[in-house]
Amino acid sequence: MIMSDTPKPAEMNHSSNGSPWIEGVGLALSRNDRYIFTDLNFSLAAGQILQVEGHNGSGKTTMLRILCGLTLPSEGEIRWCGEDIRKNLAEYYAQLAYVGHAPGIKGELTPLENLELARSMSRPRKEADAEQVLERLQLPAYCDDVLCHNLSAGQRRRVALGRLLMLDARLWVLDEPFTALDPGGRKLVEELLSGHAQEGGMAVLTTHHVVNLEGCIVRGLQLGT
Amino acid sequence: MSEASLGTAFISLLRRDLMLAYRHRAQMLNPLLFFVIVVSLFPLGLDPDPDLLRTIAPGVIWVAALLAAMLSLDSMFRSDFDDGSLEQLLLTPHPLPLLVLAKIVAHWLISGLPLLVLAPVLGMLLNLGSESLFPLLATLALGTPVLSLIGSIGVALTVGLRGGGVLLSLLILPLFIPVLIFAANAVGNAGAGMDITGQLAFLGSLLALAFALAPLATAAALRISLN
């Protein structure tokens, strides 16, 4: 199994001047006595985006779940500010927003109710307003009062991504954020990502799309080639 | 940190679960209907002798309550697991056992509390004397929260498994038995004019124990299930 942490564009020398950062050290994952990846290392400084790449079944989603502390790696650890995240999960989770494969929104609630719930469960942005967030996500106004299970898959994905704008999270972990989104939606997510990076945030994402993030430092992490 | 307080998170989660139950009324009524049907079928299936019914009433009502609780347990984490909300719950900065407790409280309010309202009516149907009504309510008030609390551990352990229903029954039924024995015995003894302080104290201590430990165990089980 090969893992590489290859810098993509040339702006790699941009320094992080000591701000919070995340790193994976010596990560390995085995399933059914078979290593999916071994000795995986990466690190991310403020303002950087990490794109995890690999074919289907190469462990991209599991890698993101390890990053969130949901799955325990077989070996290695994730460090936040140089300390193992398991030592202080609460502080780490206050800085983390995760949009996984499953959208994590309730079908029986309206988009507004879902976002309000997200706000009350974690550390919200001060200026976060659910209605404005939905507007920013270009969700038609009539959707505000429609239950989420009546929305289209792409609209539900937008509501799920709304969590990123409701929370004051430094690190975004996004599993296939472009799934089910139309070109307009994909562009919107790219804008959100570059805005987040320019504010000094970090993001780790998996996608098979070619991401076009202007002015951002995008690093690549190749799994299982 | 401008973090939403734990109190806000607890109340929001409780409110969310109650709202979801309200929007899923039919599903919520299922276990209650089951409770009523099982109890009301007994007089039809057995000899409708008032004395016989009075004798079996405590046991019948409690067995039905226990089965109704089992029936409603599976839904505690199922939909949250399926739609990814459970992952989000694990990723909040708040202590997971307390958030889990909010879900357990919601579950009890939805499936345990209505049993307390229905039980006196069903008691009268089975010719349960008025001296047994208070003990029946007291045992249900102390016992049904224990069922929700202990049940949550089993549900958390089996939520990731396909067809975990059978395993869930095997896991938690043995733990429900003490509640059943002491509660039904208390109601029966009260009918015979005996003192039931001992049984109530035992149920109370079971409740205290489950209240203190079950959320911790459930939180740990959820982390394992989602691993």
C-alpha cells in the first residue's frame, strides 16, 4: 500500500504561523486481516485544504471517520495542536464540522428546524442565521417550510452543508460534498471552501470531481494506489 | 467559547425527539395500542371470573407494559443511525452520556408515560381493586423509566447490526426480569393488603442505579457501534 502526501500547487511554502493544525501520524487501518492502508502521514496548516483521493474501497470514508474520531485506527493517531484528539475530544469537536455520506439531517424536520438544531448542539457562529444560510445555499424560499424528506437529494445535501455555515468550526471534514449537486451547487461549495480557507480554516474532503479552488493551498493525499 | 450550553443542547434534543414522535404519531401509538390489546384480550381468552382476573391483573398489565417497552425500544436510535444524525450527536462538544439521557427521557415520555395513563383503566377492566391502583401507578412510574434506561444500552449495542431485534430481546429481557418480578409482586401484595415498601424501595434503587449508569454504558456502546 502506498500513501503519499503530495503538495499540489506551488504555493506550498505558505507558512501556517503556528495556528491550530491537524496531523495524522502513522495511521494504519486493517479490515478482515487485510491492511487497507498503512503508515499514512499527513498534516494540515491553517488555510489549507486536503483532498483525499483513491479508488472505490481504498478507505477514503474510513479515513475521514478516523479523522473525526468516529473510527479507531488500527495504528497511529490524529493530533490536533500536537495532542492526540482522544485526550480532549470535547475541545476538538468544538472546532469540527463533519458532513458525511449520510446527510445527518432529519427528514421529518424542515430545513430551518434542522439548521437551528445544528446550531444548538455545537458551537455556533455568532452571526449565524438559519434563514440567511438557506438563502446563501440558494434553496428556494418555499423549501423553508417543507419537510426535508420531500426535498430532492441535491436540496438535502445543501441543507446538510448549511451546518458548515451555522457552526464556528475551524476544520471541515466533508465526505463527497459534491454528490447530488448541480453545477451551480458545486460552484457554491467551491466558493464556501475557498472562503473558509481564506479565513484561516481547514478542510479535508474526498471527491472524484476536479475541484477548482482558486487562491487556496490544496494538498492531495493518495490512498491505496 | 461561545459554545451552545449543555442545557440548550439537552433541551433541543429532547424537543426534537418529541417533535419527531408527534410527526410520526402512528408509529408512536403502536406500542400503546399493543399494550391495550394484549391486556384486553386476556378476559376474552380466559374464564371471565372476576376473582381470577383480579389475581392475574398485576402480572398481565406488567408483562404487557414490558413487551410494549421492548416494541418501542428499537426506534430509539434507529432513524438517527440511518440518516447520520447519530454521527453528528457523537461529534458535539457536549458529554455524550447526557445527550443520550435526553434521548432516553424523550423515549420514556413517549412510550412510558402514556402507559401510566392507560394502566388504571385497564386495571379496572381486569377488576383490580382500588387499593391496588396506587401501587400499580407507583410501580409503573418507577419501573418503566428503568426499562427505557436499561433498554437503551441494548439498543445502542445492536443499532449497527442488521436484524439486531432478536439479539436485543435476548440481551435485555434478562435485565428486565427483576423489574417485572418486584413490580408485579408489589401490586399483587397490595391487593392482599400487605406492605409493599420493600418492593418499591427496590424498584427505586434500581431506577437510581440505572439512571446513574445506563447513560454512560449507552454512550460507550454507541461509540462502539459506530466504530
